[in-house]
Amino acid sequence: MKRTLPAVLLLVAGYFCGALAGPSEIVTRTFYLTGVECGACVYLVQLSASERRGVLKADVEQTAESYANVTFDPRLVSEHQIAQAIREAMPLHGAPYLARLKVRVGDSGKHAAALDLLFQQWRGLVECEWLDRSKGELMVHFQPLETRATQTAVAGWSAAQFRAALKAGLPPGVPIAFVEERPPAF
């Protein structure tokens, strides 16, 4: 009995410490894809994204504008690392698969210059393409990311980093939304 009491106390303490740490913030992002031309491409992109540490689920849709809805834990993997995993999928038709994110930033007409400056700071990681400045719609293109097979830390550009930079540089309350796609209903 004396030996089991410390073990039980450790288990209970571990349970409560885990509960106090709070649940993981799981997110889903839609990555818009280039190079997906067939069902085998869909499979390879889905497999490559799913195998990345921290990714819980990857659903790839081949449409006029192919995309992947990827559910992941941002404490374990960044959007950039997911885009890199997609880039590293075996390309069947010659060119690598590229993943991009669509973002809407409210009142961007007033803040377009600040957003351009922000993306200049991240020039080696991502590039920003304005889809519609008046609506605040932009596309984030990921540059190749140097990763090591043994790397376990979050690396590269992330939406959390983007939100924090915007929060620091823009007035409070400016809405930021990552555009999401839903699979077609049959």
C-alpha cells in the first residue's frame, strides 16, 4: 500500500497538470494547390501532408482550384512546414506541388502599405500577392523551407506569427480571416 500511494499521487498530479495546461488549439487551414492534375496527385499530396508531425488530418480536393484542408496543432507544426511537406510530395507531372494560403484583412485599403512592409520583412520565407487590395484579399506564397530530418521544433512562417505582427502594427479590431474551402456536397 505504501508503494502504490506515491504512484497514484503522481498519476493524479499528472492528470491535473495536463488539465490545467488546457486543450491544444487545433486549427484547420485551407491550402490552395498547384500541380494537382489527377487522383494519384491527390493521394501523394494527402499522404505527404498527413505524415508531417503535428498534422491530424489532410483532405485534398481536386477541383478547378485544388485545395487541401489540413487540421493540425500549431504548437507542433507551422503552416510553412505543411506547405513544405506538400512541396516535397513526389511530383507526378514534373513540377512540385505548391501550397498557398488566401487571407482577408479588413480595412486593408488603409493598411496596405503596412502589410506590404510586413511581407518585405518575411521576404525569404513568404511572398504576398494582392488578389484584391480594396477587399483586403491576398495570397501567401511559401518559399522553400530548409528543414532537417531531425528537426522537431516549429519553423518557418505561421499564421500565429502573422496575427501577432498585425496586432502589433495595426489598430485593434482589424479582422483577419484565412479563407476556407468546404468539400462539395453530393
